[in-house]
Amino acid sequence: MKSINVQRYSGNACVRLLVTLFFVLIWLTPASYGKTLKMLSSWPETMVFVKGCVEPFNKNLAEISKGQIETRFLGPDVISAVEQFQPLQSGVFDMLFTISAYHLGTTAIGAAVDAVDPDPTKRREKGIFDVIDKHYQKLGVKVVAIIPITDLNFLTRNPIEGNTPSFNGLKLRTIKTVSPLVEALGGVPVNLPSGEVYTSLQKGVIDGAVVITFGIMDLKWHEVTRYLVRPTFGNISGYIFMNLNKFNSLSPQEQDMIVRTGIKSELDSVSYFQNKKSEEVKKLKALGMKETLLRPEDAKRINALFNDAIWSIVESKSGDEARQLRQFAISKGLTQ
């Protein structure tokens, strides 16, 4: 009789142990099977590009995957922006947030998107996204999102009305893709590091500068200029990439989560940056900045001039493939 009680006790203990382990496994399953993707970024977490692109992406990924997929942020302090693409290709990192200018030495095809209509829905529906994605996949990289971030504008110390053409005789701090535009509108491009622009404007060494349409107040250039040149022009887009082998290792359901996250994040980021621009322009005008207008004939061609400069750079580096991409974009009505 005593032995039977021992067996009953042992059996009950085993049942209790199995039940406990069962519930522990259920509790741990989400963490055990969840995926954390290492996302490298060309900018630190505090930078506005990251706040407007990566933060919405992470939020959408958490919602769409129900917490099963997340990213771990790694900034340029880990690897500098211009050296990040190769570690993504080799799989050292799973994802990368960057701009195409930082890997022009590998391919210029990604830069072509800055000469294409910035509407992310049009880019996808008319096939531009797929063409660029197929190109990058040959390099071992999947394009997850192409995010329109901002257009560009000039700031000037004085109004430009009356100039023929609009920048006639003006010395304007610019960048490589904008220099041909400045020259075509009668100006003189000046190459200056960003850190020297404030003093150069203050002293009148230059008459104005090109800059994205928000972040002006961070640079404080509004303190040494008085005019916002209109219209704005061009576009700069950011990319969220994923190592192709890593993407292919995901289940079809997980791949779909990543793709849907990319699509939603493109649209959310557009709204974020439009609001950012609108808020800053209001603040600048409240501080006394005014608009000054390009001549109508110059305003009509400013985007074409910018796009031509982009395509020229892309075609010089990526040859026939770039020319084919341009013809495809023209056929879809997305570029000149």
C-alpha cells in the first residue's frame, strides 16, 4: 500500500512538472521565435531623416508583424556612412537605411530615383521600384522602401526679382547635382563645406546657398539670409535595404510583412516630412524671412535642369543600364 502512494505521488509530480513546462514554453514562444534584424543607419537616431524614416518603419513593422519581427538600430559610429553598403551585401548586417550617394562607387542606379517623380505610389505602380529592386538584387540586396524625404531650395541674402536670368551674377554655395542648374540660371557655383557657409553668407562672400527645405533653423542659415527662393525643386530619397539572403531566409508570411511595412512606411514618411517642412517654413516667415521668385521661364525648367544633372551623373557611372532606366521612366511619364 505504501508503494502505491509513492507511485501516485511521483505520477502527480510528473504531471505538475509537465504542465508547468508546457505553460513556460507557451510564454516563451514569441521571444524564442521572434526575429531581431540588425539595421545599420547612415545617421544617428537623433537625426531628422532617421526620425522620419526609421521610426515609422519600426512602428509599422511591430504592428504588421504583431511584434514577431523587430530591428536593432546601429548608427554610423559602428561603420561610417560611406562604408556601409558592402557589410550589408556580405550579411554582416541585415538592413541598411541610407541614401544612394553613399554607395555611388558600387552603383549609381539608386541615385536615379532623385530624378523621378517623388510620389511613392506612382514609383511602385509604374514599375520604377521593381526595376531598381531587380538591379540591387543582382548585388545581393533587396530594396524594401524608397522614401521621398525632401525637396531643395535656395536661400539668398537679397531678392532675385529683376535678375535676368534669375541667378545672374550671384555666387551660390551649391552641390554637384545643383551646380549645372546654377550655371544655367546665370549664377556662379561655389563649393564650400557646410561648416563655412554661415560665415560666408554673413560676410557676403557668397550671395546664397542651396539647402533642403527643412533643417534650415538647425543650421541657423536663416540668421544670415532673408529670402526663400521659390519654387522649390528636385527631391532627395532615402533607401531601406535588406540583405537578400536574409530576406530569402524568411518565410513567405514574414517576407510579406517586410514588404507591406515598406509600402506603408513610404507613405507615412511623406506625411511626416511634409509636416516638418510646413512647420519650419511658418517659423521662418514668422522670423522675417520672405519669398523671392524665379522668373517664370526659369521656374518652368528648374526641375528639368536638376533632373538632367542627376541623369548625367548616373549615366556616366552606370552606362547603358542607366540610359535604359531613364527611357523607361520617360515612357511612364515620371521624368524628363
